[in-house]
Amino acid sequence: MSDQIETMINEVFEESFEIEKDQLKPEANIFEDLGLDSLDVVDLVVALQKKFKVEIRTDERIKEIRTLKDLCEFIKDLQAEGSH
């Protein structure tokens, strides 16, 4: 299940931010390693909401996310909460 989430997250980074696939490692820092800034995060949230059909914008946990692994865990949690 998480492999599919990881693949979908990577697709968002490749499509929306033109980041090379070999840079998309679980430990990659979204800001320092991948070069996103605060404006990019808005686009990222919108793209992830579309891709995963989840509501992210109002979730406080988004502020804690630093790496792709964090993002994957966050999406997994959101999906688990949504399926209750």
C-alpha cells in the first residue's frame, strides 16, 4: 500500500515541479534537497489533494512534514482516517 502512495507522491513531484526521479528518495528533504519554497508548498498541497482525494489544507500536521517519507506517512494516516 505505501509503495503505491510513494509512487503517486513521486509522480506529483515529477509532474508539478519537474524534479528528477533519482532525487526522490524517502529521506529527501522537501525544502533543502528538492528545492521547494513556501509558495511551492501551496501547489504541492493542491496537487496532493487532487491525486489522493483528501483534505490537507486545514491539517496542522502538514507543518511538521520535512521529508518524502514524512509526506508518505501523512497521506497514509489521512487515508486511514478517511476510511473509518
